[in-house]
Amino acid sequence: MSTESISDRREHIRSISVTALAALLGVGTALASMALTGDVSPGEAAGDTRALLLVLTAIVAQIVLFDATSIYSDDEFGIKHYLFITFMTFSMWFVTWGILLTAELNA
């Protein structure tokens, strides 16, 4: 019984860690995108491909980090995890950067 609760707790902590890292990197990438494109109008900034390259770099860096640290064993890290990391990072970047661009437009 206690072995199952330790395993469940470890799984829970691991999933929280992965989600938090993806969310924080998404927000951090949005802030970096804003700093990178801050000197142009929000309409031009939204079309800048350098910001998209930043978020793609953050996604790839996470995947490499999880593979290098072996947070997941080889049989556990599958396509579902890659898609989750990609979705979380991209969506947090998109929403945060959109809010920052809108706030810049209204200011």
C-alpha cells in the first residue's frame, strides 16, 4: 500500500514539474518575444518570425532537457508527452504575447 502511494506521489510531482516548466517557459518566451519585437508596431510584431523561432527553440530545449535528465524512463516518454509539452508552451506563449501586444496597442 505504501509503495503505491509513494509511486503515485512521485508521478504527481513529476507531472506538476513538467506542466510548470512548460508554462513558465511559455511565459518567459513571450516576454523575450516582446523584448525582441518591442521597437515595432504590434501589427508588425505579430508577423515577426523571430518570435516564433523563440518559442520553437523553447519547445525543443524542453524535449532535450527531459531526454537528458531522464525524468521519464524510455518507455514512458511518448508522443503524448511531446504533444503536451508543445501545446502547453505554445499556448502560454501565444496568450501571454497576445496580451502584451494588446496592452502595447492600448497604451
